[in-house]
Amino acid sequence: MDRIPTDLTTPDALAVLRRLADALDRIAPPPPGPADLEAADAFVWSSQGRRLVPVPKVNRVEMALLRGIDRVRDILVDNTERFAKGFPANNALLWGARGMGKSSLVKAVHAEINRACPRDTLPLKLVEIHREEIESLPDLMTLVRSDPHRFIVFCDDLSFDGDDTSYKSLKAVLEGGIEGRPDNVLFYATSNRRHLLPRDMMDNERSTAINPGEAVEEKVSLSDRFGLWLGFHKCSQDEYLDMVYGYMEHLDLTADRDSVRADALEWATTRGSRSGRTAWQFIQDLAGRLGRRL
């Protein structure tokens, strides 16, 4: 290895420094180029490459197949529609029972808004950010801040555990940071927890803090950054069967209704839950038994 001379003004010293600089340039990753937002309407954020990876085909279900969540569906559609038109709108936290269509609703609303979008209007972009990459959210905001498109940044199954402090980055981006959330960005998240933190973590903060109330307030304040709290609750038996029959009609599956009802209820009982996800899993089993491809 070249030894750097003590006198950095000599030609030999400058040559060594130049070789070191060239080596560092080769090691360092190239800066991210501008995102090709015409490649798709949906993207996944990659923090490692600081880039948006296009998703040509989004894994989504039709809005009409989402049953038993009419009220929260209408609220989220209205909020997203106003945002797409350039009017004020709120960040949204979709929380509650698992398998009730929280993430499916976000993707379905995005598709519905773009379907009704006039041809001369820029489409709404959906960007998914994984929970593990929340700390890189400020980099994503910087990338899209000056873009003419409008963006829904979506994080599925958002929650924080133990000593995880990345929620502070999210708080700063949503509200309160010196730059704040860009006007062309809205943040949607889904979670099984209303306050995004486990109860035992909050109780521990209360028991060990000098001022327990302030400690808990600091944790809970993350949820307050979401203007919309949309609750998803376990469905009734009738709502569950309505989901099953809706899937059957949509997929043109023909079977005896009484037999389907009995089988669907047994399917839900063995899994200990009634939800849209359970209904879809039953439909996949039914289609397989009928020899149908989905």
C-alpha cells in the first residue's frame, strides 16, 4: 500500500491522494438517478439503492369484492379523491382485526381513483415502503418532493417493538419536522394496533419513567399524526357468508348454496375467525375441489 508522504504538496503525495480518491469513488455506490414514474402507477421503495422499483401488476382485489367495510371504504375513497384533486386530505391509519381487508382497501382505492382519473390528469402513484425501511422515509420524501405527481406512501402492518426508535423518524416526517410532509404526499398505514405500540411496552414506559404520563404521551403521539383512524372489526356470520357468495359470483363458481354455507361456516370455525381473508381461502379450496382455475 502507498504511504502518504508528510509533505502533501509534492507531486508524489498528490498522485497517492488521487489514487485513493479514485478507489473511494469506485467503492461508493452511484447516486440514484431520477425515478421513471411513467414505468408504472405503483412502486416499492428500495432504501438500499435509494430508488423506486416499479410494480407492473399490483396484487389487488376489486373494490366490489370488499364486503362489510362500507363506511370506512367511503371515508377512505373520499379522502383519497380529494387529495388526488389537489385539495387538503389527511394521513390515514387503518387499524383493527386481521384479514378484514385493510391493505386490500388501500390498493383498491388507488386503482379506483386512477380508473376515474381524466386522461389529461397525472395519475396517482402508490409507493409501498416496508416497515424495516421507515428510517429511510426522509430520503423518499426528498426524492418525490418536487415531482408533479401526487403520491400515496403506504406501509403495511406498521408497528414498533422493544427499543425500536425508528418511529421518531416517522413522527418527524408526518408532522413537526422542519420540512414536514410534502404537499404532494399522503401517508397510509395499516396495523393491528390502534397506537402502533404493544400494551406491555407502554406499561413498561409508565412504570420506569420519572413522569409516567409524559412517557406514554410521547409514544401515543405517533398515532395522533394520522388525521383519520379507520377501525376494522371482526365481521358477523352474515357478513362472512356475504363475502363468500360475492367471491363465488365474481368468479362464476357454481355450487349448491346450502352445501357451500355449511362448508364455509365449518371452514371459519376450524380457523377460529371470520374475515375476508378466511372467506378467500375457503373460495380457493372450493375452486380447487370444483376443478376451476382462479
